[in-house]
Amino acid sequence: MAYVAIADRDQHLHDPDTFITKYIWSQDHKVIAIQYALTAIFVGVVALVLSLLFRLQLGFPDTFNLVDPNQYYQYVTMHGMIMVIYLLTALFLGGFGNYLIPLMCGARDMVFPYMNMLSFWVYLLSVIVLLASFFVPGGPTGAGWTLYPPQAISEGTPGIGGGIVLMLVSLAIFIVAFTMGGLNYVTTVLQARTRGMTLMRMPLAVWGIFVATILGLLAFPALLVAAVMMTLDRVVGTSFFMPEMLSLGRELDYGGGSPILFQHLFWFFGHPEVYIVALPAFGIVSDVLSVHARKNIFGYRMMVWAIVLIGALSFVVWAHHMYVSGMNPYFGFFFATTTLIIAVPTALKVYNWILTLWRGDIHLRVPMLFAIGFIFTFIHGGLTGLFLGNVTVDLPLSDTYFVVGHFHMVMGVSPVLVVFAAIYHWFPKITGRMFNEALGKAHFWLTLLGTYSIYLPMHYLGILGVPRRYYAYGDTDFIPASAQTLNSGITVAALIVAAVQVLFFVNVIWSLWRGPKADPNPWRATTLEWLTPDTPPKHGNWGPELPEVHRWPYDYSVPGEAEDFIPQTEPPHAGVVAGRDHGVHH
Amino acid sequence: MNISVLFAALGGAILVWLFLLQRLKTKPWVEQGVIEEGGAVNAAPERVGLWVFLAVVTSLFGLFAIVYNMRSQFPDWRPLPDPGLLWANTAVLILASVALQRARGAVAREDLEGLKPNLTAAGVLTLAFLGGQLLVWRQLIASGYYLATNPADAFFYILTALHGLHLAGGLWFWARAAGAVWKGLESRPVTEVARVRLSVTLCSVYWHYLLLVWLILFGLLLST
């Protein structure tokens, strides 16, 4: 009863009446979600364009000359940082988290709507500060997205003026924004679920977002600590991370600091960050697969445990990013072990996705295509992770294109495919209109095949020993001329994939105006967000009464039922009483 | 390093605990009908939100403590003198916590006479603590210990500043509660009185927590 009392208590929902309170200073989680998503996608496109600029340099070193070496480093750095933090983290948690948590849990809004609104505006501020670094003298930082000291703030690295300071300040602001949002997501899941919505009746999308948020809340402080200390090293001249060093023949005032300390802090945040992006993707993909295969998710409880286990383990694997830092081999052994252990729950999830598809009534609609595409790219990216998790294999492959190929498969392409799956899946609910199926399918196939032709060859380049972070290779003995041909091919593929994304934007914008009106529940799904009285849902989400949940979210193709799905709000049917034997439920 | 692993284990333990708490051995695919969940987390959202926030702050200060510990092992570490004023400040902060605890007791007994002076005292004592910390900074600067002199000094300034900022944030919530109390609660609707009660209770939790953080930080500073 506690849940009812809280969810239905006289919550002070603000009543937006003007355009400004409805769409700009809005406290409605759905509007905030869209604001978050649009901002994140906007910076994501900026980062995509940056990648094309440096890809043109790599593919055709002497042809275009669009970027000089400094700009090359700056664009690579900004590309990485924007994609990982300002696009993926913000989109999955600020975007989908905001939209889905209250709707899927049966709440009217987040528990702290005002703080939720602040979260978006502070996030926007962090984006503005980040982009401002393009316009300061010296430009943005070119330290690489890991910002390792001492080079990040030493002469010779581009952007050590305003660039690196703005970067660190922007990260600190982002962390504040994320904390405000994160407190909301966690508390809403814990406190505002509707009557009957137990934790183990939550869709896996909510589980993924919930655990990812906990990871973020515990891991982002490490980045904050590192950012504060590095800012002081840069601005005031403290020596937290800066060792004694000569720069251009001149002895600097620094002394005694430890660059490795920064690496520990950075990766103590950085590795959980991978799962902050991956867990929501895991959750969302589970739901999309189940809906479009008309089958209950295989091993729901196992899936929940796997999410939690992966979340917990992700805090004890960070030093596998530091095998080449000269650490004690015993540490390497420890971290290699934990890294390989984390593959167990992860593989378990992959098996469960595949077993969900097994003998399902699969509808290959656009969201489903993207979800299945994700299984492919994630398996490929995950398998190369097993290579890199072993110290002895990692040492020769470290800093080669093998690593670039690996992490782009596993946390570039895979989450982005899930983002597309999610957008296509919930587009009818968010906008009330259907997208164009043919355009969506074209978008999927060209994106999947295109990204494969970008990243698979990179593994080969890496095994050849082609190092990353080089502006141009010139004549290098161990790099054959054919590697350059491959590089050109990769760039062409990258240009095509980028161009193909126009299909997506055209589809979304065109469908917003001209798309046919969507059915409130076009995929015939069971979860609460499809059962709102209005499509798109109005402020407050539900009518006068909150929904009441009577069953888990995966009652698809239940034998003996007339329909192939039973909404979560449907009371138990006569004859099928609680405690039915589930042996018949494949 | 070992401490970091411990810390991570703690984070994991919290997750697992959350889990066990909710009896995850249920079989959601079997059970139908409305299930009433036991009162594992049926507190006010604000209370849960505060505890989640405390977990975040623990992560922040915990990481700082670990980094402090690691950095202080390096040979260039020159510990700064322990200003005597810090003892006085610590006493003031303890008193602030005591005052809030008494305010909390008063508000639970609906004793508005006892609430007002205690709540006011808590705010004044907290402001005195913050002023005292600034005074310590001035003393240190006057004796030549600047932010960039040595990492030991830098840590001292960062940690005290961070702790002070958290207290200042708490003062904002304190001010809202105190404002309502000063205006007089007698004629107010019941819901508002309940809000003030919650607010005072949560302030006391937050103050006790920040007192604990301060005692640990102070111990850390004294030990090096």
C-alpha cells in the first residue's frame, strides 16, 4: 500500500499553462526527455562531423588538407568525449531514462520535477561550455579523450590555454547535472511505482537504466575529483598529477605528482562509464526483442541478476585500461581475471537474447532489425574484448587500431543501434505518428553494413601494428601500402554511413508532419507506457486513476489466450489463477 | 589501491543489499494479481533521495580520501601545521549537530517552543563553523601556506572547501525550514507542518553525516 499512497498522493504537479512553462521551463519528464535527447543528438552530430574531418585526413593524407596536426588531435579528442559522455550518457539516461521510467513504472512524473528540470538546463550549460572551447584562443583540448596528464596540460599539446580548462569545467558541470537527474531516476524507481508494480515486474529497460544510474552516481565522482585536481594543476600550479619535468629544455615549477594517480581515477570512472552506456542498451534491447518476437524474454530473473552483477563487477576492472602503465604484474593478473569474469553475465545476456528469438513469432519491423543488428555488433565487439582483457595479448595490441575497432564495435555502434531501435520503437508513442517503414529499413541496412565496413578492417590494421593517434603515417617500414588503401576504404565507408543518417532525420521530420496517425499500441505491447489514455501521453501521464499492475511485462503468446499479448494491467483471467504452472510457457 | 578495491566492494555490497531487500527470488511470470510489496522502502521520496545523495557524497569524499592517502606517500609531501582553531571549529560543528538533533526531537513532539531556538542555533553555529574555517584559511595564508605550496596544503584547501560547500548547500534547505518556522506554524495547514517536520528531520540527518565526514577528514589531516 505504501506505493499507492506515494504514487497517488497529492503530488504537487505544476500545471503548465503557457508555452514557456510547457515546452521550455518544463517540469514534465516527457518534455525534459525530449530536450535532453535533442541536445544530445545535436552535439552527437557535431562529433560525427568532426570524425569525418579527421577520417578524411587519415584516408587521404595529402589530398584534402582540411585539418592540420593540432586540429587532428583536437577533433579526435572532442569526438571521443562528446560521443561517450555528452551523447550516449545523456541520451540513454537523460533522454530514455526520463521518458520511460515514469511511464513504465506507472508514475505521473519524476519524484522531484523541479530538480529534473534543473538537470537539463545544467546539462545544456555543460554542452555550451564544451562547445565554447572551439572559440577560445588555441582551440579545444587535443589531449585525447582520456586527458592524461602530464601531456594534457603541457606545452606541445594543442588547447592547453582555455581549451583544457573549459573541458574540465564542462565535465564538472555535466556531473552536477547528471547527479540531479540520477537522484530522480533512482528515487522514482524506488518510490513512485504504481500499485502492483514490484521491482521484479519492471521491464528490463527500467532495470538497465536504474542500475546504470546507480553506477553513474557512484562513478562520476571519480571524474569530478580528477577534474578538480587537474584544473588546479593547470590553473594554480599545484602538483597533484604533474611530475617534475623538463618542457622544451626548461624546468617546470611542477614536481612530485603522479600521472598514474590520474589514470586510476579516470578509469575508476571510465570503466563503469562503459556500462552506464551499455546497461540501458541491454535493457531496451531486451524489451524490443521480446515485443517483436511475441515471446517472453528468456530468463527474466537471470537477466536482472546479470544486470546487477555486471554493474557491481564493473567497479573492479578499471585497471585493464592501464596494462601498459607499468603496473605490478599481479595487478594485471587480478584485473585480467575480473575482466574475464564480467564476460560471464554478459554472455549470459547474449544467450538469453538469442533464446528469446528462438522459435519466436518474429516480426522484422525496423526496431527489431536494429535490435538484432545490435546482437551481431555486440558479439563481435565483445569477443575482441576477450582478446584485450588478457595482459599478454593486450600489450602488443595496445594503442593500435585493434583497440579502436573493438571499442567502436562494442560501445559505439552497438549502443547507437539500440538508440535507433528505441527511437523507432517508441516514436509512435512519443509523437503519435508512424514513421516510414521503407526509409527505416534502408537506414538500418546501410548503417549496419556501413559500420561493419568501417570497423572490421580496423581490427586487421591493428594486428598489422598500425598505431592509433597518428596524423599521417608517411613511409613506415612495417606498414604496407595496402594499409593505406584500406584506410581510404574505411573513410569512404564512414562518409557513406554519415550520409545515410540523413535518411533517419528526413524520416523523423517528415513523419512528424505527414506520418499516418499511430495506434496507441501499434506493436501490441504489454508494458504500461503503451496503455496511456492519450497518445502522446498528456501531462500527468494517466487519467484520473493510476494504472494497476497485475502481471509481469512479458506475457506474450500465452497458450490458451485469445490475444498474443496480455497488458500488465489485465487482472488474472478466470480459470488461470495465481500460481499457474508455467511449464507450458515456452 | 587496496582501499579502492575495498571501496568498490562496498559499492557492490550496496547493490546486492538493495537486491536482497526486495526479495528477488520471486517468480514474476507465475504470480498474477496485485502484489503488495512489504514496506522495504516506503519512506518519503525526499528521505530516499537524501540517502541516495549521501551515497554519492560518500563516493566523492571517499575517493578524495583515497587519493589523499596515496599522494601523501610521496617523498615531496610536507605536512602543514594543524591550526588550533580547527579544534574549536570542530566543537562548533558538533554543537550545531546537537542543536539540530534537539530541533528534530522538538518537531517530533510537536513542541514548537523548543523547535524555534534549536533550529536557529543550528544555523548560527553552522555559519560560525564556516566563518571559523575561513579564518583558518587566512591564518594559513598569513603563515605562507598557499594552495600551490605543497600538495598537503592543496588538499587541505580543497577538502575544507568541498566540505564547506556541502554545508552551505544544506543551509539553503535549513533556511527554508527556518523561514517557515519563524513565520509561525500554528495557523498553517497540517500538510505544511508535516513538510517542515520532514525538512528538519532530513536536515539533521545531513548535518550528522557532514559532521562524520568532517571528523574523518580532520583525522586524516591530523594523521599526516
